[in-house]
Amino acid sequence: MNDLITSIVSAAIERARGKGELKSAPPSITVEEPRDPSHGDRATNVALVIARDEKRAPRAIAEIICANVELPAEVGEVAVAGPGFINFRMAPAYWQREMRRATAEGPAFFRPQPWELCAGGGQKIQVEFLSANPTGPLTVGHGRNAVLGDTIARMYEAAGFDVTREYYFNDGGRQMKLLGESVRVRYLEELGREATLPEDGYQGEYIRDIARSLVEKRGDALAAAPDNDVLRKAAVDSIFADIRATCERLGIRFTVFTNELDLIRAGRVDAVVAELRKRGLVEERDGAVWLRGEPLGLPKDVVLIRSGPEREPTYRTPDIAYHIQKLERGFDLVVDVFGADHIAEHQGVVAAVKALGHDTSTIRAMIYQFVTLTRGGERVKMSTRRATYVTLDELIDEVGADVVRFFFLFRKHDSHLDFDLDLAKRQAPENPVFYVQYAHARLASVFREGEKAGLELPADRSSIDLDLLADEELALAKRALGLREVMTQSARALEPHRVPFYLLELAGDFHRYYNQPANRIIGTDRQLSMARLYLAGLLKCAIGSGLGLLGVSAPERM
């Protein structure tokens, strides 16, 4: 539609210039959907753009352009509005044509449309998400990260891009030593021996589960081991197995796993520090190595290498090396999904990568806010190391994978998410995922009703008379057809929340239509029933495609 309107406006401007009514032409023409649907289907501000060069009021210019417009059959009307906007309303013939195209293409019609990622039309995308270190089961906070990253990856894949889904982790360092020590204590306790959990040790029941498994497999053979490496590795293997299983429950997969320790062992982290030092961007202070913030536009200096005998790097130092590696791997777009507590760290990483001479324009961060679980209006407490946290598996067990995914996406990622457990389990219209899935199930029931009445859509549907559809029904079709543009803009803006919101609006429009007795789809008028059945097929395909992109099921019965 945008291309059609652009060509109409461009041709009208050229006609006006040929007559001497206008002198200038804009470098480009912007066509957008009006905020108020009553204004039409599309609008352009081109008259306001060229008003300065024309030295006339924008509205007068808009009227000249409108007078030179030659409307094709697909466009119903054109009008000047406000200070000089030009509004277009498409004719029913246009929407009927699009309905037939969408029906012919099926789910493919509703996929995000590809666009040029960068100059040269690059196609390779890396989405790094979840990236939880293997210190315990996935929590609810991890779940929002995982679902956001997976949905962005799904969107890019649906648009035809080559997507790498990457999980970055560290199974070394202080956290992992503490994990090994915690397992040792529980292991000794399972053997009936006394042991004291270290300060800040991991207290979750999963640690005892790992210890019990080790006793079953190895008996007391590890009690006198000189270090915790075997215990640590057993814990890591067990926790990673659980992480993978949880991801599978949500339909989430990864193509690459990258270990931070591999970057350290390969010397890439040392090389980063050495290069920053060569450029005068680090300094030694208090026994630590600091990245200087002022030259990089950062608010303060930050530690790269901790003080102490082990001289361990902080989280951000390997991240700098990792992002350089990402760029060297030739990705045209790098998407990082991080929690809000990583904002400053990510800014420092990107600033350091840029200071080392790399183009960081292809790196985009998706920073999400945290999740609060509530039950009965009261907050459900969570803790990673104590036994009081709520795991992602427990949440899935309670409300189901579909609800988890939909609820995690049903807020813009940079907004705090209150996950209402009571609402999530309610089989009622106020539960958004139920409301959308119920619309799909209702539409499926229409086709079962049609079969009983001897009404089925034929393979060749060109004979179905869509002129029989009323304005309200065409409005429903327009809403469904608009899903493709929402899909595309959602992917480009890294804002997957737009899709569930749009699906909720589409479902609401359908439910209101369906609940009116006059709108019975399978009725006594066969021709009208077939036209409405055609519309029902379009709506069902749109809702099913949207839910599929979100990784949510589209039930046939509820």
C-alpha cells in the first residue's frame, strides 16, 4: 500500500510541476498510517516538507497535489486534512484483492518482510540471549530474557535472515568455585559427615540433588579429593542439562554455545588489555587495572582486572574480547539481550570495542526490565542462592508454556513486568493469551459448523463474492491484513510486544463481531455464508501465524 500511495503522490507532484503549479520535488515521500483510523488508511506530510522551498502554506500545496492526483481503482478517495496532510482511503476493491492474496499465500503472507540490514544487503544476524552461568536452575528473570531473545530470533528467521542463536557463559571463576564448594558440603552431608556451607554458598535444593546423584554414582570416592573440580564439573553438567530441558519446554533452541574461558585461554582477553594499555586507556591503581572512563565518554573509571594474587578479569573484560570476536565473525547485525543491571557494563564494553578501532554501529542492545511475580496481590519472593526462589520450570508447571511466553512478551521490554499468577491461570477474557487463543478456537469451530452444514471453502475461491461483506467485515479484514506490517516493524524496532498487543486487538474485534446475532457466519444465505467463511479463514490464518511467531500454540478447541 505504501508503495502505491508513494507512486500516486510522486506522479501528482510531477504533473503539478509540468503545469508550473509547483517548482520543487521532495527527496523522498513519507507515507504512514494515521493515528486516527477515521482519517483514512494512509497519509503523507509531503506538502509540509516542500512548503519552505515553495514559500507557500502547506495546505495550499496539498490542495494542488490533490488536484493532480489520478486515483486508480484501488483507492477510494484522497483529501486534505489539518495543516496540510494528504489522506488516502483505499477502496473495497483494494482490500478484497489483498484478502485474496493473503488467502493464496497462507501463513507466508503474515511473516515479517525482509529489509536491508546494512549497505550491501547483509543477511547474517547473531542474537545472543539468556547466557546464564550454570550456577543454578533458570529463574523467572532468566525466562523473560530467553523468551525475548528467542522471539527476536524467530522474527528475523521468518523474514529470511541467516540467524545464529548464541548462548555465552562462564564455567570458571569465583562463582563456579563457590558452586563446587557448595556441592562438596552437601555431598559430605549426604555421606553423614559434618561440613559447613561457605559464606554466600548456594543453598537451593538442586545442590542437594546433585550431591545425592554423586553419592549414588561414586559413593564416598570424592570425599578425599584434593580439589573441587570433579564436583564443580558434575554440578555444571547437571545444571546445564536442566537449563536445556527448561528451554526445550518453551520451544527455545541455540545454535552456538560460547565459553568465556575459551577466550581467556586463547589469549584474547590479555590482548584486549594490552591494546587498551597501548592506547593509553588503562591505568594501574590499588593493585587493579582500570579502564579510563573520561576518554571513552563513560561516567567513571571501571575495573578490568581485579587486584589480588589471581588477577581475575571482571565480567566486562572478556565481554570486550567476545564482542570483537562477534564482529570478526562477519555478522551484519549483533543483538545483545541484557537485564537492566547490565546497562552500564554494556555501554563500557561497546565504548572499549569502538576505541579499539571497530565499527560498533551493528551492535544493538535490547535491555529489559525485571519481573515481579504476584499471587493474591502479594509479591512472590525470589533468591538465586537460597531455597526460596521460583524457578522458570515451576512457573511453567503452574501456568503453562503458552502463558509464560505470551505474558513475558505482553509488555515492552524496557518496562517492568508484573506477572500476575492469578490472572495467568484464569480462563477468562481478561487473560490476554486465553482471549487470543479462544478467538482462534472459535474460528476453528466455525469451520466445523460449516462442514456440518455442507459449507466448505473450495480450493478455487475466486468465485466467492467478497462484495457481500459489509463495512464492519472489511474493517476486520483490514485489521488482519495489517498484522504483516506490525510483524515487520516489530522485528526492525526490536519490540516484539507489538505483536501480542495487535493480536489482542484483532481478537477483540472478532469477538465483538461474532457476538452480534446478525453476524452469524453460517446462516441461511449460502453466498453470504461463503463470503463470511472466507473472512473467517483469513482471520484464523492471521491469528495462528501471529501466535506461531510468538512461539505460542493456536488451539483448534478450547
